[in-house]
Amino acid sequence: MITVRRAEMADATAIGAVHVAAWRSAYPGILPDAYLAKLSPTRLAMHYRAAITSGSTVMVATARGQGPRIVGFTTAGAPRTPGLGDAEIETLYVLDDFRDQGAGRRMMRAAAAALMARGCRSVFVWVLRDNPSRWFYRHLGGKPAAEGETRLAGVALPQVAYSWDPIDRLLAAEATK
């Protein structure tokens, strides 16, 4: 059974590990292999500790088995790109073995609810155009809102922003598999 809750400081190490595993699964052929190999769960855990401490919206999905295990997470906060929405979903990563089980949809909705409680009326997410999971955001009702480019590992990567305006559209979304 998968449950979604707010992240706690003790979750940061597992969040960093999920981040690395998700990038190594999703981005071969998009990002350089050497860059993916050097990703550090420990360094990323420090980043997520700071996010949790700063009050950013950080949600985790846990699965029961031999105790609860973090299998995905999402972060959200102030928009990094003005004019696309009141808030931004910055990350959403789910371990491969737990995809298509509703964890991503539930975390997105939980993040949207937390943002709405803060007064946000709209939200968006940037997705690499070549990300094999970008379809997910369309299935959640996200509308293409902008195109841009980001640089990672010295590589220029095209990206697409999907938005939900009003944010209620994300709260009501049902993703299809």
C-alpha cells in the first residue's frame, strides 16, 4: 500500500537516493553517462534537508513491505519562472518498481493541496522535452504553457512547462495508466 505524507528531516537520505535512481533510469541518452554516474545521494540529501527546513512543500510516497520505504517524492514552492503560475512543482520522482500505481498522481495532488492552502491559485511544472514520462503531466490535465531551455552537465536541454490554472484542475485530476 502506498501512502503520501509531508517529508520529515529523517527522510532526506532516502529522498536523495530516490532522486539518483530516478535520474539514472530516466535520463540515459539525455544526460551524459559520466554525469549520471557522479550523482551523489549524500549531496542531494543535504539539498533536500535544506528544502524541508526552509518550509518548501516536500511530499513523500511510502510503500509498506519490511517497514515503510520511501518510493517517491515531490517538491514545490515559489515559481522560478515569473508569469507561469503562483507556484511551481519543482521535482517529481518515483522509483521504477512503483510507477503506474498512483504514487505520482497522489503526490502531485497533495502538493497542490498544500500550495492551495498557502493561497496559490495556479501551478506549473517544467519537464525536459525528452523525458520519457512527460505524458504523465498531460494525463493529469496539465496544459502546455511555455517552452524553454535549461543547461545540465554542460548540455542544453529543451523543456516544456505544463500548467494547471486554476490549481483545482490538478486537485481533481485522475491520471490514466
